[in-house]
Amino acid sequence: MEGESDNNLAMPCEVCIAEQLPEDVKPAPALVRDCGNAAQFAWEEFIYGKLRNPGTRRAYRHAVDRFLAWCAQHRVELVRIAPAHVGRYLDGLSLSPATKKLHLSALRHFFDELVVRHVVVLNPAASVRGERLRAIEGKTPEISVQQARRLLASIDTSHVVGLRDRAIIAVLIYTAARVGAVSRLRRADFYDAGDQYCLRFTEKGTQYREIPVRHDLRGFLRDYLAAAGLEYADKAMPLFRTTIRRTKAITMNGMTAGDMARMVKRRLRDAALPTQLSPHSFRVATITDLLTHGLPLEDVQLLAGHADPRTTRLYDRRQRRVTRNVVERISI
């Protein structure tokens, strides 16, 4: 084996080209194709059969593609990949521990398929230990209650774009929804349930969650829909639409999660607030605020849509505030 110092060399042209192709037409890596039909079958089973979530599919495919490109550079055939290759590859990655764990997970699942299809005898990634990662608190910066109020108040709502942006930010705050789920909202997902208005979110893994809409958020949404002429729009159309540059004319196209993230950055900048904040910062603030006011962890976990309460605790920033209070009391 050769050294891993050239881990970040440019990938072979074939891999670079494949990165630009749509997911459903990308060819399998050359190392897989060179191993014959069984390897090709295992690859397709892994990518298109086992990985049903599009986000997971993209992340795992990128991880495996990158590793196999590294193996091709070092002239290591697929059937000769050993734990040492996997370990040296991971050691050479300039990535965070969490991302390295994701790459290792992708390789373990991929080689599991190769073992099942008798392409390789043993899974070379199975015995490779990942880096120890114990998250006590999430990395997402929290926006304070005062900053969130200031941001909402700073938005010019004399036109439809301002009404739309205020409604999006309010949804992020008052439902603790992920920006991806907000971007997937359709007109039918904001509805009158009889005794209250609700938003129905499509979360990770096509899970559906219904969140009641508080009175002020309902007003923000109805103001936006009225100004945009979407009160009686097709139920299947996106709830939050893009606009034509500076004309403030609403289009038929829905805003993506990236569009919403860029909008939040612009609004933060206009309100002279820290631009390292992001749409996820509202989720952190809402969870922390509810726990601060004494709501049971189980109720907050349900609102956040977390399967494990330990994930909800990562969003709780109360302990950090206590730590700062202690530090400030040092009299040296």
C-alpha cells in the first residue's frame, strides 16, 4: 500500500463526470464494474434498493464514490480492499468526526451488500473503529427571544415578499419545523381542522406531522395568502412561492430549503443580527424556550419530531447559560 498523503488528489475524470450526472443515470464506479455482474447488482441494490431516503442516498453514494476513487488512485482492486485501506483513507480525510462516522457507516453498508452477493468474503469496514464522538450540545447557534422578535419586527410587510418572509420565519419559530419540511409545504397543508388551523409537515423519511397553528401565525399566513392571491389556489401547489427578482411578482415555483436559508440570511443582515445564525437556529431557540418555561421534555420532543429524547436535549442551551453564569462569578 502507498501512503495516504495524497488523499485529496483530484479524482479520476470518470468520477468527476459522474458527480455531475443525475442520481438515476450515474454509472457505478469503475472498480465495481470491473468486478462483474454480481458487484454491479450489489451496487444497484445498495444505492437504489436499500437507501430509500434521497438525502441518505446522496450522502452515502458520495462517501462510497470518494473512497473507491481513492482506491483507484492507489491501484487497489475492490476484492483486495482490507481494513487497513479503510483506516488509512479515513485518517487522511480532512473532515469532522461526525462526517467521518457517516463515511464509515456508508462503507460498512456497501460492503455488507458485497458480502451478501459473494463479491468479497469479509466486510473490510466492519472492524474499523470510528472516532469517538459524544455530543453534549449541538453546534447550531441559538437566536435569542429578543433577536427573534427584532427580526420579525424589522420585516417590511407593505408588499407580498415581506409578508411571505415573515410567514416563513414565523413558521420556523412557532412550529420548530426543519426548513426542509417548511419548503415542502403545499397549499393543502395549511387548513382549517374545524376547531383550529393546522400545518401538516412532511418530515424526514416521509413522516407526516400535524402542528396546530397559533393565532398570530395564522394571521401571518392568511395575510400572505391574501396578498399573493393564493387563498383559493390549487391545493397541490407550493405554499411558499418564489418571486421574479425585484418585481415582487409571485411565480408558480416553490421556494427550496436553500432559497429559504438565503432569505433568512438577508433578513438577519438587514436587521443587523449575527449572520452565523441559520433557519435551524429558530428550532434551537424554540426548544430551549419551551424547556425553560417548564414544559415536559416528552412534549417538546413530540413537537420537534425527535425519535429519541437525547436528540432533543442536544438543542437545550440552558446548561450553557448556567456555565457562563458560573464563569462570570470568578473573582480573580
